[in-house]
Amino acid sequence: MRRRWKRGPGIVALAVSGLVACLGLGASAAPASAAVQAHGTLPSPVTDSFWLVTPAGGVEAYGVPALGGPTGPLNQPLVTAAPTADHAGYWLTGGDGGIFNYGDAHFYGSTGNLRLNKPIVGMTGSAHDAGYWMVASDGGIFAFGNAAFFGSTGGLTLNEPIVAMTPTSDGQGYWLVASDGGVFAFGDAGFYGSTGAIKLAQPIIGMAATADGRGYWMLGADGGVFAFGDAEFHGSAAGTTGEPIERIVAGPDGGGYWILAQNGTAQAFGDAVGHTPGAQALMFRPTTPGDKAVAFAFQQLGKPYIWGGNGPGGYDCSGLALASWTQAAGVTFARIANDQYHTAGTPVALDQMQAGDLLFWGKDTTDWTSVYHTAIYVGGDWIVESTGDHVQLNAVDQWGLGDLMPNGRRP
């Protein structure tokens, strides 16, 4: 996942000739329309700017500069990925507290050489990104740079482990949240309530504070939202997506929030509607079969386009789709692009696409036999595909949407 393939005018010309090889037909394919037709639509109205990080240290850039990732084996898998305040860099953190910094994120220290009682589970930057805190699952706090220590739960017996932390806006305090929604406030962070006494359908995985620090939202693993203090409830993502939920981000004016899935898709609520969050660094942990297919496809980036290629040396478009699902998820289906559109798995509406789903392009969007290209949907309106002369990462609408078939398929 360390190679980022950029689109440019030359790629479009290569892509048109490369797509023909996915037909499995004797005729040549017309290039996709450059104009968006009435039926054309992107899979979902989501953010298209994020870095996707795997626990092994692979980093792929989507709509943002490729800043890099760790090289060589890690002592411990990465557990968190946090962007800087201006979204021009990020820190990656291992379970041992090892820190890797990129872009305008600076290194201030780590716990990589310490023996920890419990693994690191969260990390966040301090004021002006001149430092950061790390938190372990027992609530132990490690402060570096201008991040001050205000207290911890390291000496307490917790009902459930700590899963995340959030600083106050002035950096003079922070909250820790446990998986049962228990909240622990330190410094100038006020306590406004918790779900510690409530039986949750899914565990809490994160939190975000309002701009004035007088309230906070907590986020459940199913996308459920719990609001406390002056944080208002504007809706939740519970039951709306099959993608693992990863993060809640406060809206531009504190009157709303985005809920982000691990593949970069973001749902907006309150004053976040109509806006997109700044570039996020997200951990991509393959959990669903589609996630596993995407992770396999990432590993093929840069391999050559080969007509009829089924790997491992190279692929055509439908060969990549089939190999990704077969090798990573044990799911098989038709080999040729148009047959895949006709028979692979079940149809999926474009606004319900999840990681690993297949997208298709055809000369006649009402006729499945005209399909000439397939690609693997990642999230954030990005795809992995074998086209041109190699496997690459591209935007869904790189050639316009006129030839995009009206639904995808979930194998």
C-alpha cells in the first residue's frame, strides 16, 4: 500500500485501450463519456480526502499528497492514525507506543523503549501540534512536547478498558472514554455524563468535544451517538452501513459532526451537512469479506496490466476483481466483466456501496452484455482497478459517469 498512482492526461488514453481487454468480447469498447449523464451518480456523497493505513504500516493516499509510511517490519502493529490540526500530516502509533510522523507532524518522543503495563490504544495531538498524548487501555497517559500530564486512570480498576481520548480546545485537559462509555475528566475537562450505567448495543469506540469544551459526543461501534452537556444530538449512523465505524469528528461550527467509517466514507449531521471534514488518517482493519478483498487489491498496486491476467504477475480488470475476492475472502464468481455484472453476488445501489463491492462500466447502461470494465470500490468514491498498463488507485469519476452501470455487485 505504499505506492500512490496519480491520474493525469496520459493515463486516460492508456485506460481506454486497457479497458477493452476486460470485455471478453470480439468488439472494441467506446471510451467512457466525459460528461455526467442524467443517470450517472457517484456511489455516495462522502469525503474524498484521506489516508488509509493498515496495521502492518501500509499507507495509501486518497485525494491528498502521499506522505509515506513505515518501511520494514514493525515491532508492534499500528493501532492509531491521527491527522495534524491543519490536516497536512499525520502520526501513526504502534501498540508499543512507537511513533511514526509524516508531513508536518513532528516527533516529540515515544514509549517504544518502555515496558508498558497495557498496550497503547489512542493518541491525539496537543495545542498547535507541538506535542501529543498517548493513552493505554488501562488509562495510563504518556505526554510529550507541550502536552501536559493532568492525570490518568492507570491506578484504578476499570470496569472496561479505555478506548480513546479527546483533549479540550485549549489543551489544558482531556477526557478518557472506556468501551462501556465511562468518562474520566482531567485538567479543565468537565464531566457532563456517561453511558457507564447503560447496557449498550455496541461498545463505545470514540468521542469528540464541542468547540467550547462544555459537552461531548460519544460514538458506538454501530454508529450510534450519545450527546452530553451542550453537545446536541443530530442523528446517528446506526444501521446505515455495513462498514466498520471508526471516528466521530466535530463539525465546522460545533453544531454537528461527521461519522467516519474505516474506508473513508463519512456521514454528515447538523452543521456538518454540506461540508467535508479535513483530511483524515484512518486505520483500515480488514474485517468484512469486502475489506479483505480490498486489502488484497492494495497489495497488487503497480503490477502490470495483462490481457486475461489472473495473477499473481499481472491482471486485467475482471481478473483483479476475481482474484481479490477468491484469494482473500474465498468467494468465487464469473471471470468476465459482463458476466460478473450479470451474476456475481447481489446487486447493490450505488449509494449503498461498501468496501470490496464491484463497480462496472458499459457502452449501454441498460444492457449487461455491453459491460466492458470492472473495478473494486474502496470508499470515498475511490476504486482499485487494473487499467492502462498497471493496477492503480483512481477516482470513480475519472472518465465521467456516463458509462457507469446503474448498480454495483456484492459478491
